[in-house]
Amino acid sequence: MRLIKIDPQTKTVEFVDLDGKLDSFRQAIGCNFIDVCARQDNLDALTIDDDALELDPQSAAFTFNGFGPLHGIAIVSGVDAEGDTQEPAMTREEVEETVTWLGDIHTEPGFVWIGFTDVSDKNLTTV
């Protein structure tokens, strides 16, 4: 399937063909552990390197539609009603418009917990 790759090191946003399986995401990002973040109203989200903040030095960073800083390569994908990965609703151009390149900055690891009361209604509740 055709997904969108964000690479803050080369400052590029481009299409990438992946099969939607965990190993293909890890290979495209260049990591062992992934995380999904920056969920959008259209249910698109970013898959990122879960250990990116622990690297020394950290990879280049960017923000995505107000989320971030995020470090390293990210993959934009969508999700269907069953929760399976699908092509994103966003276009490459829309993704480009949401990205702000931050370069080589350092970010201290942190944790924010957001619980979902009903994903189908997209109502968010802070837990």
C-alpha cells in the first residue's frame, strides 16, 4: 500500500510502498520498536521510532500538525473500521503543509496519557 514517509534528516515527504505489517514499518523507519502517535480527526496517524528520544545524539526533529517535537523518520498511514492499516486520507501535499522542520534539537523524554472513551465518536477524555 502507498503510505507517506516523513524524513526530517533530508527534509523530505515522499510516498513509500509498504505491506502494512510491523516488520515493513520497522524497516522503513530504521528501528526495532514503534509507537503510533499524532492521531488526526480523519484517523490518520504517525508511526514513529519508540526509542528515538533515547538515541545519542537524537535524530533530527519535526512537528506534525501541532504534535511534537518528533524525532526520526515517521510513516503516515490510515486505519479502516476494523483497525487495519490502510492508505492515509491525507495527501502528500497536505502532510507537507503540516510538517515544520526543527533540525537537530534535543528533547527530554516525557509521557502524556490520553484515554479514548469512544474512538468511533472521536471523543477524547484525559485520564
